[in-house]
Amino acid sequence: MDAVEEHEALREGVRAVVTRFDDDYWYARDDDGLFPFEFHKAMAAAGWLGITMPPAYGGAGLGVTEAAIMMREVASHGGGMAAASSVHINLFGPHPIVVKGTDDQKARWLPRLIAGEDQCAFGFTEPDAGLNSTRIKTFAEKVPGGYIVRGQKVWTSTAQVANKIMLLTRTTKFEDCARPTDGITIFYTDLDRSKIDVHRIPKMGRKAVDSNAIFIDGLFVPDEDRIGEEGKGFSYILHSLNPERILIGAEAVGIGQDALGRAARYARERVVFDRPIGQNQGIQHPLAERWMYLESAWQMVLRGAWLYDHGQPCGAEANSAKFLAARAGHDAAWQAIATHGGFGYAKEYHVERLYREVAITRIAPITEQLILSFIAEKVLDLPKSY
């Protein structure tokens, strides 16, 4: 079986699971905000949560290309970012464990993540630091046998349901470090709710995958839950940044293609003035243009993934993939609403939900403005602007 056949088999395998969860299921999750446990369990049972994990621990050991193909499929059948984020978090979020974890840590943690037995929240972002991770203030103080952590995080996903948390902390204060990136340490540990206060953030979309502000006061983390060397954590998270951008791009393309397909079906079926509205060029041309942009963005996603999988620099391509795909997905979802007219505003047609779901891809995990600054500096050799 060649690569094309393998990728098609992968798509079909993912599709077989995802299509068991219809629009009604995702409409209900958008309404009640419950984590999609049934969907998460089904993906785990089929082995998809471990697609990028080492085979020695139960994973498939595949690359970012296969993960991107998988995540586009996950996002393109009505679940949007609620479906994608419930799975995505397993793919490269725990990557520091794979890269720098000890054999004991990998054996303790990875099989449970792959099987869906553990769910991990990610405590990286802070209210006063944003994307400038070097200025985080959450501090882990060394004590006998481990560390005591105090601080706060924001936009911590799945903290309502997670039993584990990956924490980015300072173990040396910023002002005491020779370089801004020094003194940062990563931990993967139990989410102890007696020491971590979790507050859900009501938000525009992706309601079923909760986002939270968390407050940490006196959390004890044993030494064996520290990943890698103390103070070297910033370099560890860099391993997962480009894959994350590529996967967000794949998901945005998937949502856009879902919305576009719904718009085209509606345009074929909706008759006004004795003709289907899809016969009108004013309907046809914007949809055709959205298709072109989605397909172009998907090619950039695949380019970034190929470079990463072959050990080549891919920062420009990964960031561009995220930028282009988020724009293309957002614009396709909006055009789907416009094609439906007044019905596009109605929840029963689901395109308004897809528009809300895809919006986050333009904002997170990195803003469009920072991506443009990165391309200007790293590709066009312009002076650093910030």
C-alpha cells in the first residue's frame, strides 16, 4: 500500500468513528456544554488518541502529516472545534513527555493518555503574560521531595474534567535569569482540586471543551513529576509549537469544508423565483472562491507537515498554514451563513455554530499579528518589531 492509499485508509477509519456522532449530538453539546465523553471514548477505543505516540507505549508512531489528515476529518463532520479539541489535546500537548520524559514517566503516563483513561489540562497561559511565556509568574518552590506551586493560569482547557495537568512554571524568577527563557520548568502531575481552584470561562464557541481560569495555592508536585531538567522547560515546549499550528490549520480547513458543503447543498435545493439559488452567479462565485482558498490552505498544511516529518525547518510554513487555514475556514463558514440567508442565522442549519466554532482558530494558539511579524522577521529579514 503506497502513501496515498494509506492516507485514504486513515481518512476512512477516522470517518467511520466520527460519523457515528451526528449534528444532533453536537447541537446538544453546544447547548449543554458537557464534554463529549462518548466521542472521546470512541476515538480512544479505535486507537486514534495515540496516532503520534510511540508504539512502545501503545501508540501508532505516525507523523504530523497523518495527524493533520486525521484532524481535518475529525473537524469536518459537524463537531467543529468541540470534536477536534477533545482529541487534539492528546496529540502534541503531551509531547514534552515523549521528548524529555524518563522511561518510567513514559510508562506511567503515555499508555493512560492513549487509552483515554487520563485527561490532561494544560496550564501554560497566564493573564499578565499572554503569548510572552517568558514572563509567567506561577512559581514552583523547591522543597524536600518536590516543589510547592503557587500562581494562576487562564484559558486552561478541560480543567473541569481533567485528572492530570501539565504546568509551565518558573523555578527561578525572571529577574534572576541570565536569559528570559531560562528558569522555566514543566511538570505533569495530578490535578489536585483541593489546591487548584477551577473557574469556567463562558465563551463564544467550543462550549463542550471547557476553558478555565485556575488558581493554584500550595500544590505539592513530587520530583518524579518534573519533566526533564529544572529550568530547561521553555526549550521543551518548542518541540510542539509547529505541530500545533499545523493541526489547528487542518482543523480550520475541516470546519470550512464542512460549512462549504452545507452551503452548496442548500444552494442546490433552495428555490427562489422559480430557480435554485445556486444557479445564480452571486451565490456560485463566492462559494467557488472559498473552495479555492480552502484547498490552497490545505496544501500549505501538508507542506508544513511534510517538512516537520522529514526533520526540516518548518516555522514559516507551519505559521502560514495556521494563518491561511484559519482565514479560509472563517470565511467559508461566514459565506455558508450568507448563502443560507435568514436561515443561516437559525441554529437548526448548524452553519452559525460552525462559524462560532472556527472563530478561535484565528486567535489561538497564536494571533495573526504575531504570525505576520514572524514572517516579516524570519523570512523577509525585516527588523524585529516587538
